[in-house]
Amino acid sequence: MESTTLHHVPVRDWEEIELTPPDASADLMRRAREAFDTWRRKSIDERLSLLRALRHLIVDRMDEGMEIISQDTGKPKVEALTSDILTVLDAIRHAEKRAKHALKPRRVRTPISLIGKRSVVTYQPRGVVLVISPWNYPFQLSVVPVIEALAAGNAVILKPSEVTPRVGAWIASLFREAGFPEGVVQVAIGEKDLGARLIEEHPDYIFFTGSVQTGKIIQQEAAKRLIPTTLELGGKDPMIVFADAKLNRAVQGAVWGALTNYGQVCMSVERIYVEEPIYDTFVETLKREVARLRSNGGDETDLGTMTTEMQKEIVRRQVEDAVANGAKLVSGIHPRDWPKSGDLRIQPIILTGVDTRSAVMREETFGPVICVLPFRDEAEAIRAANDSVYGLSASVWTSDIAKARRVAQSLETGSVLINDVVLAIANPYLPFGGVKESGIGRYHGDEGYRIFCHEKSLLIDRG
Ligand code: ADP
């Protein structure tokens, strides 16, 4: 097939991405099961050496990847590099360093009733893992769980988002070229009906990242078949800024945490609670910092764009509703003056005086919108932050670390960052995941490999 030039970088075959029909699901599962049979018997060193080959290939093809990710999502290439590509490289390095240790059989000390016997816990791969991923970090959120599942000895079927098909096709080509045996990783690019059909084929584990609404459907379908799941869902992350915080650092954290990826991040900062004495100064400084961001669409841009018209509409509805109910638009453009369809740039928005019952405070926004509210004391800040169905992550900003740790313990979230932005938690070393409607289960860290395994207990009596 002819190659197509896209912004100076040749991107192969992107116009002719072949979608996998839902009917192909049974064949995909059959191939995955056959492949699992041999893959599980390979040593972990053999599996890790293929992952190392994948890492080298990604480095070689990095420019191409940045271009494709940026084209599919609208994010600047530098963000495609830092938050999609480098995160994957980091995760592979982690697997190379830690997976063997995490999956090593574990001797257990047993009581006198088991005298003379040896007890060992081993980690057995589950079988075929189905990974269903979203469009906001189409490379990272697809490939990282695949790496962890493969390192643990599973075969994987990946169904990436239909919104970013070129990234899906790129991922498929990388695994092919890295030399993974046929069927060990199959990338099935298609819409939600393909995902649904793949679940009907009864994979041994489902790792899903996406919306709460879809997560609940997946969980129902999985429950019918008793398939275990990890669900990485949405968030409405709060940031609590006390009066003794370093103001400039906190504002910078707010800008990065709320506007990276144009706010289309599950752990985006969407609600900022600022202690009263510094509230006005915080809002003014935030407004000034946001005004300095470049949004020119070129290589030098700080901000990308919304990825889809559908998401732009969700943001529009929430902002219009908030303003109609008394919120003040401190910076940004009122949705009635937004560009019409076809232009996905809407400018960052700062809202104050927002009614806490409005959608922009209660639902995930997934766009460049920051709500800033004042609070009087610690108890009020904790109450406000926890007043959400979501519980992914949060941040606390103060120079009093004892206070920060106390507040952190009271926050109903999967992780809390003290004096840093929530995005810093997205690394392969720390377990990550949500509570409440933000999800079930964790990945990353040593646990990240073990979730893709059964723990099998052996009791050995040498006789
Ligand atoms: P978003 O990516 O916009 O947050 P979703 O949560 O709906 O939206 O989608 C995440 C992933 O889940 C996508 O790959 C999508 O195709 C897939 N998906 C959506 N609905 C279903 C479903 N009912 N069964 C299986 N997969 C689904």
C-alpha cells in the first residue's frame, strides 16, 4: 500500500485501517487461547526480552508515534511524547526490573499444625486478558496494562478506542514488529459492539479504562460470567489549597493538573478549594497564568484541543448551565461564542461562584474547565472534597505536612498528592486506581503484575 505523508512524517496505511468485525471475536479468542498455551510456558526472561525489543522499537519510531497520537487526539506532540510514549517506556523498564521479583513464588511460614510441610504461593497467569481502552491517552492506557498482563504470562486481546484508530493500528504494528509470537497480542480495532462481543467470548480477565457509565455495563456483563475485572473510571478530582501553601507552586500545579491534555484526563483537577485568606489572590494568579498559555496549534503550543465534538458538547452543556445558575466566568469564552463544529478549540475556562449542585461540580467535565471555591477551615475542605460520587485522586497543598497527611487520610480517593499535581501519580511504581464510582482494583507497582495472576497455594509434604 502507498504511504501517506502527514505533517512531514510518513504514516503508513493510516487511511485504510481495517476494522475488526464483531463476528471475528470467536476467532480472536481461539487464537489467543492457542497462543496462551505456549506463551505461559516461556520463561519470564523470554517474555521480558520481547518487551525489551518492544521498548527499543518504540524509541526508534518515537517521532512517528508522536505524530500519530497528536493527529488522533489533538494533543501537542510534546504531550504525546511525555504522557503517552515516555510513560509506556517507563512501564516496560519497570517490568524488566520488577516483574520477576513480583511474580516469584513466595514461601509462607505456617503454624505447628502444618509442621514438616512446606507452603509456597505461586503466581499463575489467568489466561486471556481483554483490555478495553479509551481515547484520551490512547497509547499509554492501551499499552501499559498489556505490558503488565504479558509480563505475567497472559495472552492479550486489546480493543482500543474507535476514536483513535490510527494509534490502535500503530500499536498493532509495534507488537508485530517486536516479534511477539502470533496470537499473543491481538489488537482488535472496532466500536463498542466489538468490545461487547469479545466479553461474550469469556476472557479470563477484563481490564477496562473508560467512563463510569460504560464501566457499569462492563461489570454487569462480566458478572454474568463471573469474569474478574479492573475498572479504571472517571474522576472529579479536588485540589485543596491551604493559606500556608506556596502560592505560585500551587497555581502552577493547578494549571498543569487541570489543563494538560485539555483537561481530558480522568485525574484532571476539576475542583479547587482555596482557604479564604488567599482565595482572591489565588484566582487572580491563576487567571494570569492561564492567560500566558499558548494555544496556537503549532509545534510551540502549550494547549491542544478537545478530541471529539461529543466531548465539546458535554463541556458546553455544563458551562452554560453553571453560568445560567449564577457562576462567574473569570476567564475563557462563554459557550454561545465558541467556534462552531469543526473547531475543537474552546479556550480554558475558570469559573467562580459555582452552585455546588450544578453539573459542572457533580459530573466529570473532561475539558479545560476549572471551578474555584473558597473554604473556611480544614473540616469544610474535607467535606467539600468528599462530596462527590467519584474518588480517584486529590491533592493537598500546604507547608504543614502533618496537616496534609491528616487531610489525606480523610479524603475518599485512591491516591492523594501532597504539594504536587495528581498526574505525578501516573507512574509504574505506585499502585493506582479509584474508590467509589472511580473504579475497582489497582494497577502499577508489584501488584500490577499480580492482578493478572491467580495465586495458587502449594502445600508440600516431602514424606
Ligand atoms: P470514553 O472512551 O469516551 O470514555 P467509553 O467509556 O464508552 O467512552 O469507552 C471506552 C472504551 O470502551 C472504548 O474502547 C469503547 O469502544 C468501549 N466500549 C464502549 N461501550 C462498550 C460496551 N458496552 N462493551 C464493551 N466495550 C465498550
